Amino acid sequence: MSASGFTTAASAPTVSPERRHVPNPSLSGPAANLASGFFEWFGSLGIFSWKVLTAALTPPYEWKELIRQLDEIGSKSLPLVALAGAAIGVVLSMEARYSLSRFGAKSMFPATLVYSIIEVMGPIMTGLIVSGRVGAGIGAELASMKVTEQIDAIEASAINPYRFLAATRILACILVLPFLTLVADVCGLVTGWFAQTLVEPLTFHQFIENGFQGATFSAFLPPTFKTAVYGLIIGTIACFQGMRTLGGAAGVGRAATNSVVIASLFVILADVVLVKFILAVFH
């Protein structure tokens, strides 16, 4: 080979192999899927909520189905809510009496019990109980209708399933929750007073007079009616999970479980926001 040939070969620049970054599927895959599923779920929930809202505001209105759902959700949840409220009243009465006696503030027992039940425990306890009973019931019912194609049959009959199935149940939850909260509050106060009288005699009139002394009626309205927001959350989540079910009988079970878990979590998160809002606006 000629000298020029050697010179050309020697003078040629050495090309290093290009370094390519290969993503690690074990690290990026699950995180990406989780983020994608998160945004997809909330996007689907937003679309579902918009369809329910437009269907609910468009006649004809399903009054008979709404009344049936009010009975199904309200009347059948009443005994469970009343029993839970009574139990909470007894527990709070024993704990409050013990705690206040340590600091020599036993005279504050009626007011402490009243405010603890009406402003704190009554609303959130009612929301969680209804979330467990009603959320699972609606989720399982609509999921079974979805997998057996009953919802498709309703839609083929020129009936809007978002109006007939979802809007009626969501509105029933919104209307029923404040009244169930009042029942839980009353049962808790009565059993709390009764537990106190077993230790130290205290008339019910004196208990109510001391408990509500210095309190206005409007102070107890926001904590009670904030449960309407809980009802909106429970009804929307349960209907959404039920009407998007796939997978047969296993899908029905997943829909019922997810309805309870997600609705309960959202109720607790909503309580944090609503308490902050009520304290900022009404106090």
C-alpha cells in the first residue's frame, strides 16, 4: 500500500460508539402506568359527572325512582346510623367525663359533649357509615346491571341511564345525609346524657340548657349540611365505579370494594377542606 494510503488511514478520526440511554422498564414502567391510570381515572370521572349533570337537568325527571331511592338509602340506613350515633355518644360521654375531671372542669361536660357530637363526630361518622352501606350497595347493584347488559337494554329502550340510574341515586344521597346526621346527633346526645346520669344525676333539661348555652342555631347548621357534600361524593363515586365495571362477577366485587374505599377516602379528605372552610367563613 502506498504511503499516501497509510497517511489517510492514520489521519482518519476515530469514531467512538454512540452511547444510548436505555430506560429501565422496571423503574419507569410502574410509575408511568400509575400516573397514567391516575389521570385517566379522574378524566373519566369528570366526563361521567358532566353526563350525569346534563341528564339530571334535562326533562323528563324520574320522580318515582328518586322517591324509591330516598326510601332505599334513607330509611334502610336509619337503624344503623342511629345505633352508631348512640354508641358514639356513650363513648364520648365516658371519655369526656374522665378527661374533664382530671382538670377540674366537670361543669363543661354538657357543652363538650354537644360540640363534640354535633360539630365533629356526628357528620363524619354518618358519612363513613353511609359510605360503607350505600356505597357498596350502589356499586354492586349497578355493576351487576352492567355486566348482565341491563344498562345497555335500558339505553336501547330510549331511557337515559345517567338520568334514571345515576342522577336519582346521587340526588337521594345528597338529600338524605343531613337528616341521617341529625338522627345520629340526637341519639348520641341522648345516650351520652344517659351514660352521665348513671354516674352523677343530671336532668335532661339541665344537660340541654348547659350544653347549648352561648351557642346560636346557625353555629350547628354548617356542620350538619356539609354532609350533603359527603352524599354527593358517595353517590358519584359509587355510580361511577358501578357503571364502568368490566369482568363479570369478579368485576362486581371489585366495583363494590372500590366504591367503599374510594368514597370513604374522599369523604375524609373533603372533611378536612370543609372544616377549614367553615372555620374561615362562619367563625
